[in-house]
Amino acid sequence: MTHRYWPIFDLRLTTPDLTLRPTTEADLEMVADQLPDDVDMDPAATTYGLADARTERGVTISQSYWKAFGTWSPAAWRLNFVVFADGEFVGAQEVEGNDFLKLRTVDSASFLLPSARGRGWGKQMRTAVLSFAFNQLDAQAAITSAFHDNHASLGVSRSLGYQPNGESFLARDDDVDLLVHLRLTRADWDASGLGKDVTVNAFEPCRPFFGL
């Protein structure tokens, strides 16, 4: 163990093509600099009216990172991974659990750099955190949401066995757009046989941080 006080930083999830490791503060500038323009930001995030939109988005990413670790508890946590292929940064994958010890449900979000899309990596990233959630954390369900026109995200979800879970409206770019919700049960995940190529390392010291 290399991080005595926050062993979560030692977690590693690997797939046939990718390595996922928890985002550290040293990664924030890299993530902000390469964040694709088509990634939607949290509409509830504080904004500062900065002249440069890239800087504004970088501030949002930084504050979101600090908030996630600063408010972490076994009942409600949010873990963001940076994703690498052959040592090159290609995207980010998030998994979170709210009221997790009671609901045993995780949510997820992700992005890939434009140059990394179309290779099946979005599915591998999601498979990695789903395997972690169902196998290490004993989750019983996974949910996710995407705007109706985010065909890549919805396609990944459906290919992994998520089922329709309703729709809602959400503010988007000073307008209102349709948000599609999906849900994957543990039974469907187990039946799919997915996740067999995912390896999770250095989880044992992290158990108390998830209330396990």
C-alpha cells in the first residue's frame, strides 16, 4: 500500500485494453485541458462568469473533485477514475453510490476523448466499474442517465443489459431537454457473464471507506 491515509488512490481496475485509476489532484489540469467540448457539465455547479469557457469548465472539474473526496462517507461516495490505454490518457469514468449501504445502487458517468471513440473502450470502462460495484461492493443495481441524443452512452448502457427506467426533463444550455434513465439489476449482470476480463487490485484496504 503506497497511500497510508487514503488507500483508495491505490485502486486499479484493468480491462483487456485499459487501466483505470482514481483521479488525483495532480490529474486535474490534464483532465480539464483535454475535456471534450461536447461533455455536459453539472447544471447546478457554481459558475463565475469567467471570460474563457475552458477555464470555467476546469474550475468546475476541480471543485467537483474536491467536493467528492471532502464529503466522502460510506453512505454516500463518488469515485472518479482517469482511464489510460497504453499509458495514454483517453478519458474518465465515474461511479457513485448515494445512501449506498441501504440502496446498494450505483450510478455512473464517463467521457472519452474524440480520438479514443469508436473502439469499444466506453463499454470496457463501464464494464470495469460495474464489475467493481457488483463484485467488490456487493451492489444490487446500477442506474445511469443520458440525454436522448447521446446515442453513444445509451448504446453502451443497452449493450450491457440496462433496461428502461423512465424519463425526465432537465435544464440544458438555457433550454429543457429529455433525459433517459436506465437500470441494470444484479440478476441481469450475473446472467450476462460480463466482467470476467476485469481485474481489481488493491481493494482490501479500501473496504472500510465503503462501509464493508
